[in-house]
Amino acid sequence: MTVTYQLTEAEFDYQLFRRIKAQFSRSKSPIKIKIEIEETELDETEAIMANPYLVEKIKKGIESVENGNVISFTPEEFDELVKKHSVHTASL
């Protein structure tokens, strides 16, 4: 029989070992315990959603767009805006 425990760092404590030992206390065969540590990283979306500040900022942005607060322009208009507001290194 194989039992897999998936837990967080906070759940990994002395009590865990006591529970495991109790679970197998009636077994006549020796048991083998294998500990495998896997460091998990959140993907970009999970990382954003785990940050309350960013979630609130996204919600406010969505609300703003839904209320019609948008700026739109063509690629040509964008190029003109960039040219108009760019600081040229030659003039420095």
C-alpha cells in the first residue's frame, strides 16, 4: 500500500509524523517513509490573483473601462503622439 500526503510547509510538523505512525501502527510489515520536497511557483495569473492590491487594481480598471473611460487611436495617431512627446537625445 502506498499513501501520498500533499501538504504545505506549515502542515509539516511533529504531529504529522505522529499521525503517520498511528495510521500504520497495526501493520506487521516495516514501513518505509519517503519525503519528497517540491518547490512550486505560481504561474503569472496565479501570482497576480494572490496579490490583493493587484486584484483591486484590475477590478478598478475593468470598472473604468465599463464606464467608458477609454482612449483609442489608430497606429498612425500613436506614432504621431510618440514623435510629439519624445525627448530626442540629440537635443540634450
